[in-house]
Amino acid sequence: MTIKPFAAFRPGKADAASVASVPYDVVDAAGARALAKDNPKSFLHVSRPEIDLPGAHSGSSPEALAQARRALDALVSSGTLSQDPVPRFYAYRQTMDGRAQTGIVAAFDAMEYESGVIKKHEFTRKDKEDERARHIEVLGAQTGPAFLAYRDDPEISALVAEACASEPLFDFTAPDGVGHAGWTIADAGSETAERLERLFAERVSAAYIADGHHRTAAAARYAAMRGYEGESRWIMGVAFPAGELRILPYNRLVRGFNGLSKYEFLSQISRDFEIGAKGERGCRMYLDGSWLDLAWSVPRGADAVSSLDVSYLQENLLAPVLGIADPRTDPRISFEGGAGGEAVLSAKIDSGAADVAFSMNGVTMAEIMAIADAGSVMPPKSTWFEPKLRSGLFLHFVA
């Protein structure tokens, strides 16, 4: 596959921690307002501009987009963000709970997204693509990178590790305890940069979108709008070796039992699940103050999607027993992702927020890549990547 360096706009070492923000889509307006309070350098003023407007505004309203452009211009004019003098490849490392993942920050060809070299595993919604494409158009910049994965390659990893032995561009720990550090790998035209481009061209056959499907689709749409010319053709992304990534569970909580008594509910699920047993495949269920193991066997001949734990639970319990035919739209089901674990689920059930919780096992990158390679998509709410990429550390101007 094709990668190229780009001349990023980015904060200096002294400002990086103040600028870096959580992605726009993991926090609501109230949360963004609280995080950005008393911090005029926070990139949330760009990614969630409605926090700086009076009254109620969506982040994609004309007023909000105009405010986002003013906020971005202010960061540039003040010198908080400045552009590197030459295109470069960068490294971005995140450290959480003692685990590190180090990705390559580069520009990826939008035409390879269209041709399927950059592979997706989720459906995207046109309205969300429209919002993000408009954001790119008004700001003239991609403000949040795509989160990509590629199959591990020891020679690429060695090249990145060598770069990370130098002085970092930034190195800080965010309030949530996640460490963020960045380095320059190589300037365009250097022997190292050309070697990295060659390694990707010869040895990386595909990249997989781990997180940020709408950001990636919007950037590709903008590229098409601009005729794939100049910088608009290129999508800013951070590509990580798949073996370094951790996928956390996306757990399920349900209100009500579809008219069943709890005895009838347990009786019905016992047809397809071994209650209280541990098996090769399974999950845990919290009900009436206790955790119960549920185990099952994947049917012979099941494909990669139907073999997933979330698929089996949906097809054999949530839909037929609890009547949740579409987990995307049914208001009785909610989802809890991230590192909170079972304590968060049990607390919500005990508080009365829901009646039963299902603690799932995380899927693997191998499963995601197999499904993407087959041209299929993951079930809804089946992957939660943590840590998230911070916005504002690298910007790609494409106008």
C-alpha cells in the first residue's frame, strides 16, 4: 500500500498537553465544555465548537462550523499550532496500564480506501459522513486521524523503534492516565523515509480501520469532491501493528424481560446456553445481584461473523428471547464499552438503570481482519478500542 509524509500542523512540546483532546465523538457537548473549561488551547474548541456558542447548536450547524474555523485560526495565529517546514513521517505512542502501542503517522491514499486496500469493518451513516466532510471543507483540514492497523512487520517495527530512541516532539500523561508521546521518524526524501515507503509498498498489502470509520469515509468523500488532487487526496492516519492493539469488550445492558418472568427467562435461555458453565465460547450475565457464566458451542459451518460472541448472543438470546431485533434502534438495550469492567455493569443493574447485563469477551484483531478481508462487517457495538487517539497533536491541511 501507499503512504506518504506530510507537513503537519502541530503544537510544540510545551503546548501539546493543553491542546490534545479526546475525539469529538466520545464526549457530548456538556462533557466537552467541562473538559475545555479554562483552557483556551484545548482542541475541543475546534472539534466541538458548539461549546463556545450561546444557546443550543449542533456541531455541524453553519454557526458552529464558522466558530470552529475561528478557533483553528486562533490556534495557528497565536503560534500554538505551527507547520513543520518539510513533509515528515511521525511516530505516535500511547501507553495505558503499562502497555504501549506505537503507530506511524502518515498520509494514506483515499483512492486505496475506495479500492479496498484500506479496509472497513463497519457500516457508516451518510448523515455523519456529511457532517465530517463539511467540517473538513470549512476548516480546510483533517483534524482527527484515522486509527488504522496493519499486520506486524519486524523490519517496520525496528525502523520505528529506532526513531523513538531520539528526543520526542511531545511526551505527556493525560488526566485519564494515558501517556502520549511523538517523534519524527524521517523527513521526506531521506533514506529512512524512502525505505519506509518501500516497506509499505512491498510488504503491507492492506490497512484496517480500527476506529474512525466516519472520519475516514468523510476524508475520502472530500478527496473525491476535489478530484483527488493535491493534499486533498490524502487521508491523515495513524497505523499501528495489529499485535500491539487491545480491543476491549462492548457490553450489553437490557431493560425488561420482554414480558417474561425471570424464571421463564432463565428457562428459555437454557435451551441454547449452559448456565453456570464455562466453555470455549461464552459470556457472563448479571441478574438479581449475581454473576452467572453462560457457555455455548459455535454451530458447525458458522462463518466469521456469526461465530463472534456478540453475534451468538444476539441471534440466540437478545432477539428470540428478549425481542431485541435491531440493537441499533431498540431503546431497551444500551451498551457499555471501555475499561470499566464488570463493576460498572453490576452498579447499573443494582441502581435500577437496567435489569440484566451481559459482560462480553473482546474480539481479536485477527477476527476483525478476517471479516474485513471477506468484505463483511462486524455486528453493531462489537469493538471498543482503547486508548483513543488524541485530536490536535497532528493536523493535515488539505485545502
